[in-house]
Amino acid sequence: MTNRSNRTMAFNFSAFSYIIALIVDAFLIFFSLFHVIAFDELKTDYKNPIDQCNSLNPLVLPEYLLHLLFNFLFACSGEWFSLFLNIPLLAYHINRYRTRPVMSGPGLYDPTSIMNADILTKCQREGWIKLAFYLLSFFYYLYGMIYSLISA
């Protein structure tokens, strides 16, 4: 007879929240990568600003809503540290969308002003920072999922 531990992995709402966060974060990484590539194409004049804004603007609200979704799950499951880590980006998203240029549809990027060097640099930097944040978050969520599965 072997001496086995009574510890078993248990699936709980916290683990579910981290699994959803992992899946959604993978999509957010792709959104950020697309963001970085799109602004690099604008910087090198590979694409025109109208086409690029038409491809970027439809991704803004889904990105913000997906980020809000798993943070809502973190709040419901009591994962306060994970929520605390995401609050600055949530606040930035809300402020960024609240102060966006006046446009006819949803989105952040205006084709008439996007080619301004300052705005283009700011948008490109924003894409890189979000990519780094989402990549680091992915590994943290992976750790959080494993920890919540093992400790339950």
C-alpha cells in the first residue's frame, strides 16, 4: 500500500476565472500584436490611414469588453490581487475611450489625425505597453489557475 496524499485538484470558480482570463488574454495578446503591426505599417507608409483605422476601430470595444469581462469574474471570485493588477489598465481604457476624438462610429483612431507624428508614436507606444502587460498577465494567470486548482 502506497502512502498517497488526500490532496486532489478541485475545480472552483476562482480556477474558472483564471481559465477564462487565460483564454481571453490570448486574444488580447493578438489584438495588441495587430495594433503594433498596424501602427508600424502606418509609420512606414505601407497602408493608408483610412484603411488602417477602419481595421483598428472595430477591435477597440471588443478589447475593452473582454478585459472588463475577466476582471468582473475576478471580482466575483474574490481574486482581489488579480483585479488590483488590472485596475490601472481598466481606468486607462475608460479614460481613453471617454476622451476619444469625435467620430461617427465607435473606436479611437481618427484617420485625419493618426498620421501626426506625436499621435502615431503615442499609439505605437501604447500598443507595445499593452502587449507587454498582456504577456506578463498571461503567465500570472497561468500561475493563478494552477495555484487555485492545487490549493482548493
